[in-house]
Amino acid sequence: QVQLVESGGGLVQAGGSLRLSCAASGRTFSSYTMGWFRQAPGKEREFVAAISWSAGSTYYGRFTISRDNAKNTVYLQMNSLKPEDTAVYYCAASPHTIVVVTTSAYDYWGQGTQVTVSS
């Protein structure tokens, strides 16, 4: 069992930045692929970024995902935010050893953190 708790969401103006954190506890965090997803009202949950157990950081355009296995934490740095980035952001853990992008590949989910970008 893995417990995930997100933090760092909030209200930011367009063009601003936020860094989300996801603290993990329970089974061995370092063996999991970690992902970030988001869900806007009335829309499907969509993939944002993911990082395998051995990677330090990976860039996804305006977003960068990174992890610190010593702290059992994964981060999502979001830059140049746009109003369309407004959503609830979820952290998730997958037992797969490679990056996976579908929600079904992830076994554990956090409760989500709201990100609102004003224009």
C-alpha cells in the first residue's frame, strides 16, 4: 500500500509558476513510476507527466517532473501557466518500471490539489 498526499496548489496569474509536491509513504517509493494527472470540470482525467524510478527529472514542455527518492517525494514544476491549466492535479504511483501514461496503469492515487490560473 502506498499513501500519496499532494500539496502546493493554489491560485496564480497567467504566466506564473507553481510547484506541486507529492509525499509518499508506505511501500518502497523508489521502485514505483510516479505520475501527475489533472482533471478539469466536465473533462476526463488526463496525463501530465511521469517519471520512472531511476530518473532525476523529465521535461514536458512547460512542466518538469522530478523525484527525490531519499525524501519519498515527487514534484511537478509548472511554468508559464495558462488558464487552460486550471484543474485538480493528482499524483499517482504505478508498479510499472517504465513511464506509463494511462490512468489504468496506476494503482495508487492522492486526493488531488486544486490549481487555478486566472487570466
